[in-house]
Amino acid sequence: MRDEEHNNSKLFNNDHFYFVGLLLAALVLYTSGLGELPLRDWDEGIVAGVARNIWRGSPDSYTWLYPTINYDQPYWNKPPLVHWLIALSYSLFGVSEWSTRLAPALLSAFTVPLLYNIGREIFTSRLAAVLSALVYLTLLPIARHGRVAMLDGAIACWFCVAIYCLLRGRNNSRFLLGAGLGIGLVCLTKGIMMGVLLGGIGIIFLLWDSPKLLLNPYLWAGFVFGVLPAIAWYWLQYLHYGSEFLGISLGKQTFNRIWEPVSHVSSPPWYYLLEIAKYSLPWLIFLPRGVRLAIKDRGSSWSKLTLVWSGVYLLAISLMVTKLPWYVIPIYPGLSLLIGVSLALAWQKARYPYSWKIWLSLITVICWVASAYYGWGSVTSVSSKLDLALILVVVAVSLTIATILLWLSSRYFIPVIIIGFYLALLLLFNSSHWLWELNEAFAVKPVAAMIKQYTPLNQTIYTNYPYFRPALEFYSDRVVLPASDEELKQYWQQTQPVYLLVEPDAIDQLNLKPYQTLGNDVDDVLWQLITQAN
């Protein structure tokens, strides 16, 4: 019996046990139901299109080095590291939603145990490291955005690699080479500006915590060799395309976003505070205490790292004029460390602020109301949302138990929340609701199938839908361009043949006659594909 207890104690004091356990939990969650929903517009559609062109291109075409979008149009938005990984996934598993999202999801899953390792470097307590990783695992914005074919989950992973290597480099200088590699991977994923920002956060942390490391040659050698591939890629693009590439890639698509909004949509400086507040509950309840502990203990490494990581990054993205929801993703590992410290202290001291009890009770009531609303709606409506109601019931039940435990001053409210949210996220990702942006516009796959069936390859399609939809282009394998009414009439009169994707009412309004209907949107007949009649 003593030997068995000794072995169990040894197991639970083994970092490899926690690393593997957290990795498995993250892999199950982040890959569950990965290919069940279509790709969303913008980043997913664009990233998938670029990756497919790389996969299709022969080695002699150098598409892997000079990526393209649509039909051989240069893609200058971001460097192609994630696109390369997705193209590799296509070569192994074919083209599908699952293979498109697989590489980003795996990188996001790996970030969870990596954050545990970071916690082990800065915390004296293993408990704080474990809780930080579990909080990060069950954060909705991380679990959701980490699964999609976007770049931000990879950015969080690479930055955690860099931070971990910086921390290990305090005792073993050779690890500092890995810090430069991590920043270099950031540059190859999302460009020089993001590399400068995250690299600057690392430098500020060292200035405050370990300034002697700034004189270590391994650190600067790591940055040079890590960033060199990204610089080489930019230089090759410049040699191939000329100054136009620099004007668009480094100008319009990178540095101009600091002072100019994308698509003329801007938001106030507190936009990201609202994003964090909306999607980080209930963990957000425990964040203020973590911040207060960090300020109080600001002489320690964990405090310096979390304050610099969260504070500098939040300030930087808040000052940018361009604000997109996924820009905030790299801050969540830092916030998770702060929340982990707060929860670890709560577990050890068993003293809980009264505000925690009030906020958790309020959130629990809201979840019960929401579950009742969707449950009743699924009974009275043809459009069933019963699965969403069940997900909310799981959250509400777990929060109810956690709230009771919290009022009873039992520390076991923490694992109840973790388990409840993990199960709820698992249910969410196996439903049709986790990618709610798909409901913002018409379903692309039926329309794309129609376009692909009735139009020739390499054909440009014009539509009176007002917005560009990259997912429609990806699924149809055609260029689909929005056009004004005047442009549609001009194309109709001057181009033979021309293919228009229009709403049925637009045919009479624009006098697009005589015409031939090639196909209809089979779902609701919202769209018709037409061309001139012979």
C-alpha cells in the first residue's frame, strides 16, 4: 500500500504527467467536430485559398515561395508559414474543412501544456501553473479561434515558445536561441510588425527582470538567426515583385493599420476591454485579484512577466486604429497566468471575496434564463435550438454547483467550473453553433456548388451582393466579385458571355434581358446564376 501511494505521489509530482495530460485534453477539445462546419469568410477562406494554391502548384512554379490567391494573383497580406502547414495537411489528407483547420488547431492545443511549462518557470507552486493552463484551455475565445484556419492561435503558440525559452535561458543560455526562433516564427506567420511588438514585450521583461541577459550573445544570435528567414522571405518578394510589394505588404497591410482602419471601420480604444469582458466569463471574475497580487508582488518574475505581457500588449493593440476581435488572442496566456495565481491562492487559503459569490451567482442566473429561452424556443419554433439550450444547461448546472460550493467556502468550486466548461465547450464544438459568424450571411456551399457546376474554370463571376466573400471563392474555385448596379449593366452589355450571381428581383430592376438561368440557390432561391440568352 505504501509503495502504491508513493508511486501515485511520484506520478502527480511529475511535470511530464501534467504536460501530456494537458496536451491530450487540449487535442480532444480543439479537434472535436473540426470539419463539421464550412469555412468562415475572410481569414479562413483566404488562408485556405492560398494554401490550396501552394498545394496545387508544382515545385517549379515556386508558388510555395511566392504565394498566390485566386488565379495567380500575388498574395501579399501575410507571410506563408501557416499556409505552408495547411498545404502540407492537404497533401496528407486532401482538401477539406478538417484538413484546413488541423494545423492551427494542433498549434493551439500545444500552447496549453506550453503555458504550464511557463508557469513552472515563474511560480513556486505547481498548482498555479496547472490552474493557469486549465483556465487557458477552457477560455471560449481561445478554444474557438484556436480551432479555425487563422493565424492568431499560431501566434500565441510561437510567442509562448519564445517566453518559455527566455525563462529557461536564465539558467541555461542556450535556450535563448529558442526565444529568437519563436519571434522569427511570429514574423513568418503574421509579419514584421507583430514580431517587433512581441519581441519588444520580451525585451521589456528582460530589462525589468534579468537585464544581464541582454548582454548574452546567445540571445542576439537567436534573434538574428530566428528572424533571418522572415527577412529573407521579404527580400525575395521585393526582388520578385519590386517596390509595389513593400507598399502593400509592409505599408497597407501592416504599418498602415496602426493609424488607418480596415474597411473604414474603427472602434474606440476600450474595444478590446469589452471583448475580453464579453468572452472571458466566468474566469474574468478572478482576474482583478490576480492583477492586485501581481502589483503587490511586483518584484517577482511572475509579476513582471504577466504585467508586461498583458499591459504592454493591451496598450499596443488598443492604440491601433484597426481593431479586429482576433487581435486580442495573444494576450490570453498572460491573463490566464494572472487568473491561475488568483485561483491557486483561493485553493490554498480558502478565503473568497464576497464579489466572487455575487458575480458567479449572477452569471448562473443568466445562464439558466438563456437555457430556458432557447429551450422554449426549440419547442415552439420550427428552427430547433435544443442543442444550444442543452449546452447552456450544462454551463448553468456546473455554475450552480460551483456557486453553492463558493458560498459554502469550499475550494472545490474551481474544478467544478473547469470540468463544466470543458464539457460545455466539447458539446458546443460538436454542434452547429460554435462558428456563429456563418449566420451573418447566406450559406456559401450550395451557391458555390451551383457556380462550380455551371461556369467554366478560371471564370470571373460578378454579383450584386455588396461584400467580398472569400469562402465563396474557395468553395466555387472561381473569382466572385461584388459589383454596383451600373457595373453589372455594363458587364451585361459589353462582355460576352458574362456570368452574374444576382437576386431574382435584380434581373428586372437592372433589365438584364434576355437572360438564361443556369441555376438557383437550392435552399431558398435567394440567388440566381444567369448569363445572356443566345
